[in-house]
Amino acid sequence: MEIINVDKSNIEVFSKVLTEAEKWLESIGQTMWKIENLTPYELLKKYDINEMKLCYDNGNLIGAYVLQWYDPLFWKEIKKYECGILHKLAIRREYSKMGYGGKIIELAEELCKKQGVNSLRLNCGTFRPRLRKFYEGAGFKMVDRVFIDNRDQVRYAKTLDEDYKLNLRKEIKHFIVNYTEEDKPCIEKVSEVLEDNYNRITTNLNQQIDEKVIIEIYHDIKGLHSALGLSDAPDWIRGGLGKGKIIIASPLNPPPGSDFNNVLNTAVHEFVHIIVNKINNNIPRWLNEGIACYEAKDNDENWIRRTVKKGLMDNTLPVFKELDTGEDFDMFFKRDGYQYAYTIAEFIIKEYGYNKLYNLIKAPDDFTGIFGIKEKQIENRWIEYIRKNYKWF
């Protein structure tokens, strides 16, 4: 299924779905909404257009719903972004009794999780037993019974992940940071570093991003690995990308071999990956990691210099293709990929500039078209660069 955000071009469709549902409810004597309140004009008086969703399956319009992050009428005691609130769930009659109600609720739950929200709530008429049974069957538990807006209602809540631990949230200009009480002392610093680097990185790489980026900070290593989906991950991992979000360790509890600043700048490192992937999400690992390492400066400079100097002295410098390990980040680490990739990115930026780097991201195999020379010749120039800039340190 696909969820489409409502905008001015399709708000009439959204209104029509709700109106059709209400007309059917009226026909069976179970009026729920007033039809005069379902026009686009009236809906926009009550809901933000970004809260309205249309649901499609294989091109077919299935239904609609509203997902709010704050409801001052029915859940005024809940702060903004502490939960999602579901309203106006409607399935078109030709698709009723086909399981779409449950599927749409699951998609709403996924939207909540992407926002770092661990609870979905709703209210339902007390004397609607079939509807209440449906919601209870979907995992919602009764919170209380209330009389609000001249309506007798039961309020329901559903916890989306019993193991979810990131119960605090900070929203800043370009990012949303989810964390726990243990990491509260470092959140201002994390926020500051992210915002301080945002404009520089998006300008350098000539790529903007429209939505706010979600950051999740895990205080314990086990939680970090679980969030990354890497149950057998090596202990040195400081972070990575989840589905549409950045996941990092806590700067206050850095993994072995790292310190506060390494982890802090890992958030920047992963943000660079998001920007690079937006330009082209299919580039060699050495290029992607090299740009992220160079822009974030999240690794110890002496560690990089020692590795490169040893490679020069032992004549064991890799060629670019040896550092393209695909999804195998552990092999990349074992081949000293982070250190060498940093110097490759540095070389390209210092010698050719960000415009050429951008072109290489767009077309990572077109060395001749971008630099006027073949890949092997670029590798030789890189070696000359590091001999000049790294050998004597």
C-alpha cells in the first residue's frame, strides 16, 4: 500500500472519501460526522493539510485518515510529538471487509515510528461496539471514558514497541533528535554540531534536503546494534543509517576506541551519507565513506596519518577498487578503508574542487569525462599527493 500526503490538488478527493463514508453511516442509522464539516474548507479549519492522508493499493483509492501529533481537544494533556493521534479513518465501501483497516493502521504506526513516536492514540464513540471491537483487535487498549465536545467517548492507546527506549525528543531547525534521560547532558552539544555543519555540507555538496532529519541516540551498545539491525556487529561501530534516519551511539558512552568528539562527529558523518545518497545512492564505498570522513572529521588525524605513512613505507597502498567492499563495512575497516578513503576525498577536493567531486558522485565511473584522465592515472596522482602531504608526519 501507498500513503499519499494530501495537498491542494487532492483535498477534494480526501473530502469525498469521508463524505461517502458518512453518507453510508447515515443510511444504516449510525451517523458519526456531520457532512457539512467534511468540506475542504471546514476540514482545513480543524486539521493541518499535512495531517491528511490518502491510501492507495495498486493505484486504487482505498481510504483516508488524519494523523495528528497534537490534539488539544481529546488529548490536551499529551504534549506535541509524544504520540500520534488517529482521526477520520475511512475505508471506501467496495474495499470494506478486506483487511485494509488493519493495514492502514499499521502504516500509520510506521509513520509514528519514523517520527520517533512510540504511541498511537484515538477516540471512539462509547456506544459503537463493532468499531471498538475492531480497534481493540488491532491492539489498542482503553485508557478511559470521557465526555468531550458533547460526545461520550472511549479513549484508546497503543504502544508501538515495548522495547522502545528513546522517550525524549528535541526538535531543532533541520533535525529531530530522539534520546533518553541518560543522554540529556549532551543533547545541546549534538544539536549545535549538527546545525553548525548543515549549511557547510549542503553547500559543499550542492544538495539540499527538504525534510528534517531524524537522529536516534542509543546510550548502550546493545541498543545501538539492535537499532542498526546488526546483532553481531563489531564493538567499534559508532553509528549508521536506519530507514530514513541517523542512528548513533551516545557521545557520553562511546564505543571502544572512540571518544566523545568521535561519536559527536559521527552524527555529521552519517548526515553526509544522507546528502551523498540523495545525489547518487549507488557509488563505491571508498567514495561515500571518504567524503563522509573528510567532511565530518570524526576520526583521529594521527590514526589516518600513521596508516598512510605505513602504507607508503611498506608499498602496500590499495587501488580504489580494493576499497570498494560493497555492504561489507567490516572488510572495509580491516583494509584500512576509512583512513585511505579520507585521503582520497581530501585529494580530490584539494586538487580538483567540490564541483569535480559532485560530478564524480553523479558518475563514479567517468574518470576520463570528469578529470580528463583514466582511473589509474588519478590513483597515481593521489599517491603523489599523499607522498607530498603525509610521508613526513
